[in-house]
Amino acid sequence: MATIGPDLEERPSEERPHVLIVDDVSENIEVLAAALGADYEVFFAMSGDEAIEIASSFRIDLILLDIMMPDVDGYEVCRLLKLDPRLAEIPVIFVTAKTDIEDEAKGFEVGGVDYITKPIKRLRVRARVSTHLQLKASRDRLRALAHLDSIAGIANRATFDSLLERETRRAELEQVPLTLLLIGIDDFDALVDSKGHLQIQALLEHVGQGLADHVRGALDFCAHFGGHQFAMLLPQQGAETALIRAADLVDAVAQLGLKGVDPRQAVTASVGGITVDFALLDPDERIGSYELALAASQALEQAAGSGRGQLWLQRWEGAV
């Protein structure tokens, strides 16, 4: 059983589904862990606050949640989980001694997917957990396909726009930096004129995957922005990091070894970007995701107009 705390020594397996057990009674946790530990990586929490902290910090695939806990009960914990877009899709199964229909209805109302009543039966727990993990895996696959760009094979523009809007608002609220980089393939019109449709699509796939492989931070996100352009969003990253990451992306495309119009010349890319440090802005100033995307597009135009494999990065108030 994996525990979370300052004495944690083992790293959870990435192969097995991660199940979080939340109960303020250690004996109940032990019973559930014994039922699941052979097939799942088990985490546990003994309070609602600890449960939310673990779910926010680790990949959790399903939560078994006791209802009757001190301070914050299971209903409130589930409601808080569903309010966070990062955690809302985690299925929550309530584990409780309550059997009234009103209690069950309240659990479904706040976002629970199932009920397991105490005393706990091992086979029942295993069957319910297996069923809901399979359902979640199916939903995740469908969601991934809906967010996938059919040309480049990475996240699509609609997904990126939604994330950019969310991270812009988050950065404004938390008063932290945010960087947006746009990567454009150099001399793309000449490539289109000289190569067939299938070759261009293969090129975009190679570049998209090459850029996605260079995601570094836990919050970084790469997507196909459209046409020959790709986007890399760097939440909580300022201008100095932006310059390093932009240069890394230019090198990454060059090192793919893809051939341009001249077979002796590799395909290259230029990068334009914008960094906003919300802590330095006037409190009344509001910046939208559209303004950030426009500023990054203008920076990319400057970079591409300067030659092949160029960088042009700006802070919101001026040039880097």
C-alpha cells in the first residue's frame, strides 16, 4: 500500500490504476487496501483536506470516500473535487454505513458514481472498483480522441484555446507569470509547393511529435495551433525560462533531420513568444487569452521575417 507523507519512500507504479481510499478510521482503510492492493496502487487519506491534496498532486483514477468524517464530510469533499476541472473526472464511490435512500440520492447529487455499504464485502468492492475503472478508461479514450488533432497527431486547437483561457485566468488570480510560445515551420509555402499532401502531413506529424517530446514542466502543454504552427504553453514560467525553452524547441525541430525543398537542407522552425507577469501589471489591467495569442503570433511573424531558426520573444510591456 502506498502512503503519502514525509516518510514516503516508494514511488507509485505508473502501470497499475491508482485508487485513493479516504476514511478517518484506519481499520476501514486496511480492509479496503487488503481487498485492492494486489491489483491497484493504493493511496490513503484520513481527512477531506488530505484527500484533495493527494488527488491534486498525484494521478488518481478512482476514489473510495467515506461519508461520515469529522470537519469535512464526504459529500463536501466530493463537491469540492467536482468543482476543480483537473479532478472532476475522477469517479467517486461512497463507502458508508448509511442506507437511507435520501443519503444515497445526496451522494449522486454531489457527483458520486456508486455506493458501497458497510460492512465491507471484499468481492463487492473489487467488482465495483473494476467496473468504474473500466468505464473511466473508456471515457478517457473517447475524450482523448475528441481532443486530438487529425493532422499533427497531438492536441488540437480547440483544446489548446480552452486551456489557454483557463491558465490565463489562473495566472491572473494567482499573480504568477505565463508564457505562450508559437513555433512555425520556416518556408512552409515552398515545402507545400514541392511536396505532396501525404508528405506534408507526415512532416507535420513528425514536427508535432518532436515538439511534444520536449514538454518539460508538469504543467506545460503542446498543441497544433493550425497550419504550419504549433503552440507551447508554459504556465508559471517567466521570460528567462521562455528564452531557454524557445531555443530548445528550435534545436529540437532542426535535429529531427527532416528534409526541406533542398535535400541538403533540414526543415527548421522559428519561435515567437509572449510572457506576462501578472504580479507586475496594474491591478485594473485585464489581459485575455485572445490578446496573448495575438501577441505571440506577431512575435512569430517577427522571428520568421528575420530568417530561419530565429527567436523573437517579448514581455507584455516590451521586448525580452
